[in-house]
Amino acid sequence: MTEITLRRWLNFSVSALCCGMAACASAPVQEMSNARQAINAARAAGAAKIAPQTLTEAQTLLEAAEASLQQRSYREARRNAVSARSKAAEALGASQATADRSG
């Protein structure tokens, strides 16, 4: 490798590493939004009556994500937001299954 090629490769590698680290360190805005929307959809489908425990777990996880976000613990906030969305989807699925059986 020539010195110029080596320098270009090194510059590219450093740039890619910095971009990757910035992506990991950013606030999980999309994940938080997804969790909120999933919880709202589950509520609208009647999950508060059909799957109240699961919906409460989703809300608790979202609150934990919000607390982590305020502390700038973005990795933990992201993990809790994704878990909240998953729990909300579970509650929504239970609501939809009950609606399908009764309607």
C-alpha cells in the first residue's frame, strides 16, 4: 500500500468509527415514539380491560425509559422503550384476539 492509500484508508476508518459511536450515543427518539404509539393503540383497542397487567408493564417500561433518557443513559432508555413497545404490542394482540372471538 502506498502512503496516500494508507492515509485514506485510515481517515475513512476513523470517520466510520466516529459515526458508529455517535449513532450508539444518540437519544432513542424513534424508539420512544414507537413505544408511546403502541401504548396508545393498545389503550384504544381496549387493552386496559382485556390485558391490564400487560398494559401496565408497558407503561412502567416507558416511564423507566423516560427516566433513563433524562439521565442520558441512552442505551438503557432504548432497551426499555423497545421492551415497552413489545409489551404494548402484546396487550394490543390480546385485545384484538378477544375482539375477533366476540365479533
